[in-house]
Amino acid sequence: MLRTWVSELTGGEINALMAYTYDGRELVRQGVEITPRMAEKLKEQKISFIYTDGPVKVSEIYDRNIISGLHKVIACFVETDGNSTEILKRYNDAEIKNFLSANNEMGRAIAYGHILKFYADKMYEVLRGKSGIIYDFIDYRDMEKYFVFHMVNTCCMSMATAQNMGLDAAAVIDAGIGTMLYDYQMKNMNFSLKSEILKPLEMEKIKEHTVKAHEYLRSVYGIPSRSSAIALQHHERYNGSGYPKQLSGGNILLLSRIAAVCDVYDSMVSQREHRPAYSPEEAWDYIKMNSGIIFDPEITEVFLRTVPKYMPGDIVELTCGKRGLVSENYSERPENPDIIIFEKTGENDIIGMKTGKKSDAVAAKGDFQILRTAGRIR
């Protein structure tokens, strides 16, 4: 695959990963040839890039149809404040029976808890029995619908991290359920979308989103108590500097400590009204720097192997003076991905590419050590 800017699509490129809207509607199917109209649809949705066919491997893990389905559920919840009547209108009888059967229940009395567990179970199916899982997919999102994409991506990372920690199936699934809606009350904090720095009173008001989300989610049938607790505790910090209760260390529930790391990382790599997106490298370094301070050190260690420092398709500057393209990541060396070296091959200044395996041994020699990410992600 290659990460390709939508603004640079000329038509004829092959889409490598399904692209969808914040509410799960398909924009461009996987494997189809991009047409000018498809490119326009992507621009209309303010999606800045897609993945096209190329020599880059993305460890995306989860089925795109499952993730787009999850988007549909979360968007409906956010837009209707959890109105179960509205969610019923969006599914047919066969789909409702499917949700209920996955929860060992019958009938038509469906609640959001049933649907969230259905999707968490489906996501867990691809994680079951695995270790050394990598999640290095920067998803498609637009700034205006940030919170829906943010919750879905935090869910994906939290479940992968929990699985790599060796937690049991119930814990991994509950981590997923808890992060699917943990931040939804932020939609009511309109001032959080301002382009300027928030005032002290606004900062205090924003802290209420944790308590309000927890109060609502704990009343939703089918959402486990430790899942709803993620909404309350995901801003608590390992050193006690967080909110709302200034909990520290092991006094913060394990799943909440996992969510806290994933939440911060995804927030940082997202473009916001008040700042541009940080690069994955910058966000990864921030998480590492704060291990044992604001983040649980054991969880941080696993997270940094789950979500590597560089994303597939990143352009990086090397110590030898050349530039490379990140082509594949490995959990055992999250700072040293395989790269493809850019070389100028003639008078016309055409860029050619040559595969270069970037093992730890090669990196230690210095010539192919990555100095920094070059260019932006969004």
C-alpha cells in the first residue's frame, strides 16, 4: 500500500482499504479503481488521504466492515444521546436478532449494550490467541467529526494493547466496550472546538464530560461496570495529577489506565481546531517520556510495542542524508521499521526506490538510523 493524498489523485489508482464516513457509510470500496467522482466524494468528506496499492504493509488488523458498522452505531448514539428507539429504526429484524443472539438473548428489546458487545466480540475474534499484535493504521477522519473517529480508534488500540498484555477475553472485550463511547459527552462541549486556547473556566467545564458520560453509560443495559468506569477515569493520571478524583497508580482501574494511554496518543495525532496534528513519532515519544509519570509504565511498555513509532507510508530522514519510506513495522523493534530508500536515478531527477531491511544491527551502525519524520500526516 501507499498513503496517497486525495488532492494528488489523478484517477486510475487502486484503493487498498475501504474508506467510509464518520457514520459508517461507504465512500470507496477496497480494490476498486479510483474515479474523479470518487476523489471528489473524498474531498467533500474532508478526508485528506487514502491507501492505494504499493509496497507498504499496513497492519490494520480489524475487518473494515466491522469497523464501519461500529461507526454507524456510535454516530447514532452521539447524535441521539443514546435513544434506543432511533437505533432500532436503523436496523432490520434479522440484524437485531443477530445482535441479540450474540448476547444470548431473544426478542426485540434491544439496547446499545447488546450492539456494543456484538462489535467488541467481532473485533476480539481477530485478536484471540495472538500476541505481538501491531496496530499501525492511521484511520481516515475529518476534523468536524473528530470525536466519533477518536472513540473508534481508541477502542481499536485499547483492545490490541489489552490483548498484548495477556489479559483474558472478558477484559479485552470490556476494554473495547468501554472505549466505544467513553468520550461521547465531549460533543456537548462546543467551546472545545474553538481555535484559541481555552479559558480556565472552560477547562474546568470540560472536566465534567467524564462524570456525565459515566453517569449515563452506567444506566445503559448491557454495558459492564468496568467498561462504563473508563468514561470516568480515562483522564486520571498515574502520578495523581488527573481528574476528576486525582486517583493514582493501582487505584485507577486497569482498563482505564490502558484507555488513558490510547486516548492521549490518538488525541495528539488528530488535527484539531486549535492546533495541527502531531506526527505519530512525536506522540509516541510523548507517551514514552511520560511512562511512570502520567502513564502506567507496564502498560506504556506494551502500548509502545503495539503502536509503533512510525506509521507505514511515513517519509523519514536518515543519518546517511537520504530519505526513506516506512514499509513495515515489527513489535519487537517498534523504533526500527523496514524502510525503502529513495534514490535519484538520472538526469530527470526521477525518484526510484530500493528496499532496505532496517534491522537493529543495521540501525546501530548509524547510516540508516531514522533522524525524524519528514512532512505531515494530515
